[in-house]
Amino acid sequence: MAHPRAEVIFSSDVRNMDEWARRTSIPLTTADALGATYARAHRWLQVLRLRLLNDHNWTDAACNDNRMLFSLETSSIWRSSVGLPAGPKLKLQLPVHASSFFSPERRVQWQMVFHSDIFESVRKICLPINDILNLLQCLLTGVVTLTFEENLPQGIHRTIRGLPPPSWVSENEGALIDIFGVAHYRALSRACRDTGSAYKLEVIPH
């Protein structure tokens, strides 16, 4: 049997966040509170940026948009028969303000980031990219999900992961408490350990 295909899905639909808030029993906060929490994560995101620059052959990309927290690029991980990059450069951007993820004018921009090979393939071999995904799932649960699809006789089974693995949350307890506070961290840790909270299953009949 073929392995399930996994892909990262970006959605700026607030209804997704509301659904995941009910599933995880972690209530949605106000837009201002969400923005403040995201701002507290800037320092960690910048540490991850430095790891990409220093250890994983990423470089700062030219960017005149002061709404970006950072803009990085690297060559494709795939190579041609003569050893040259087999594809365009990969570009990773994150905004200064969380509200940018919900801007209709920027929806395609964020889809291009999260639906790219960065999160399809590079995250599997590059820990800082995986850390960015996991942190964003904590900050904006439901905005960036990891979806596994299996084509079974009963139909397409789509398993959607909205939260990081509990092991990652435990390993980063201190940093997450700095961002969220103790009470929210405990709720987050509890939800990650509960399969019914961290995942949902959709079955699409053939």
C-alpha cells in the first residue's frame, strides 16, 4: 500500500480557526491578543532565521516590504543530472503582524509560501523549517495544517493535523510558556496529547 501523501495547507478562513478552537477547547482570543502573542514569538522566529542562515545555506533575500519580519531564499534541494539546482529558488517570508495572514490581498502570497517545496519537502530534512511550522500551529491553530490523504476503497481518507506533536511541545516548554503563559501552555500540551483534539478525519466518498 502506498504511503499517505502529506501536504501543508494554508487557510486564512477564520471559520477554520473557530472549528479548531472548539476541537482543542482553547478559545479564540481577540485579534489584538492574537497579534500580541505573535509579536512575542518574533524573538524565537528570528533565532530560527539565524539557524537557517548559519547552518542550512539560506540567505537574506532582497525585500523592500517593511511588513515582512524576514525574507529568506535558498536554492532548490533537487538537482539536475549535472548537479545544478533543478528549479527556481525557494523563498520563505513571514510577516511582522499576524493580521497579514488574514489579508485577502496577501492570501495568494502565503499560499505560495506554505504550499511550496519548503514545507512539502525541505521541512522533512531541515529542523528550523519544521519548528516554524509547529510554532505557527500553536500561534494560529487552523491556519496552517498538515494533511495526510489515503485513497482507500471507502473513499479518500483525509487526516488533518492542526497541532504539533506532543514531544515537540514538551521539548520547547520554556519558550512556549514565555509566549503563551503557563495556563495556555498547559491547555496546548493537553490538546496535543489528545488525538481527537490534535487531529480530525474527513472521508470523501469516491
